[in-house]
Amino acid sequence: MKVLIVYHSEHHDNTKKLVEAIAQQGDVTLLNASENSNLNWSDYDLIGLASGIYYQKFHKDVLDSAEKNLPDSKKVFFLYTCGVKRNSYTNAIRQIAEAKKAHIVGIYGCLGFDTFGPFKLVGGIAKGHPDNKDLSDALDFYYKMKNA
């Protein structure tokens, strides 16, 4: 099974840590959504969309890439890191996937060290995340998505 994970990660590379751990498991192509690419997303059996959370949603580059490049009726999963967990973070990416008639096979979110805005004043929140347990849980999640 060919897997593509399109991601955006900055500040502390929280999301990048997750997608790189997954990519080490085998036939996974990583694509930074901020970079131009000629990859044909149709060539992949499973597409992951991964991001830190910015203003309560996935980064604009991931949203724009999905809207432009996600083929109809693909199997997709969402992966995100955040300072504080909320269920609504996937609403915008879910709307794009549903408009493309994608089959959403799973969602994984975990804490990630966050020093954005007012959190910088207190030294950040979710220090030490993603940790080894978060990475292990992300890998378990990935294996379930790959076999779904």
C-alpha cells in the first residue's frame, strides 16, 4: 500500500516528529505542504493530512493543498498536534475531505509543546510533547489506518 502524508509543522516540529516516525515504518512518502510538488496524489492508496493547530484548525497550507490536490473518493486520515485538545480542530479539513467524497478512516491528535501567543509568557504548555508514548500511540494509529 502506497501512503502519502501531507503535513505542515513549524515552531517546535511537533507534527514533523509524528510523521517522520510513521515514515520510518515503510512505504510512506512525506510531503511538506509548504513546498511545491508535482506529486500525483492519485498514485497513493491512503493519504494522511497532518498539521499543528493554528487558530483552531489545520494550517492553511494543508487545507489549500487538500482542496487543490485531494482526489475524489480516497481513503484519508487526519493527524494533528496541539497545545490543548479540542474535537473541533478537524472541522475545516473534514469539510474539504467530505466535499471530495473521501472515506475518513481515522483521526489522531496529541499534545505538542506550544509557545504561541500568550503561552509564550508562561514558558509554553504541553512541555515535553509529543513524548515517546505519543509517538507509540501515533504508530499504533497508523497501523490501524493502513489496515482499514
